[in-house]
Amino acid sequence: MINNKLMLEHIDYLIRIKSTGRPCNFAKKIGVSERQLYRILDCLKELGCPIVYDRYAHTYKYEVEGNFKMCFQKKHNSPNSDTIMDKKNLNNTKGGFCENNLHTDGWWQYCNLNLLRGI
């Protein structure tokens, strides 16, 4: 799973600096097949990443400036950050994307596990 997180960070980096190249080159850069690349990009788009392909520059890019973040997000009703969470509270706390609150708590099971299985 750590390798997949690093891959997603690398994909984000290449997209941000507009250095992906054509899809076949992009797939080689990240070590997946072109078909897997399209699945990954589709999943990232479902998660709200505004990824588009620039036909003139032959690269993927974000329509708006930003970056992809994967992190833990504390639930609003969880204990304050100064206390250590017990097992009960930890089980009730869910993770998510820091910058994108549009997705439900089930986004991880639906999109990322399918994405990570395909890598």
C-alpha cells in the first residue's frame, strides 16, 4: 500500500509539472500498463481531480492549480487532538482527503481499493 501511495504522489507530481508525456510514456514512467494508467486517471477524476490532457503540449495537467493529497482527517465529533484516542473512538474515526470534502466516508472502499487492486 505504501508503494501505491508513493505512485499516486509521483503521478500528482508529474501532472503538476506538466511532464507526463503521451499516455504510453506516462504509463512507462510510473511502471504500469497504459490500460492501468487510464483506470488510475479515471479513479482520480472520480475523486475530484480536474485532470485533462493537453493535446498541444502532449501532457496531462490539472485544469486548476492544486495538488492531490492523501491524509488522515479527524471526524468533527472526535476527541480533541491533545488526547490519545482509545480503540472505540479510533474505530469510529474515518479518513479522507484533506482538501476535498465532496466525497462520503465510503470513498476509500469504493475508489481507492479498486484503484490499488489494479496497480
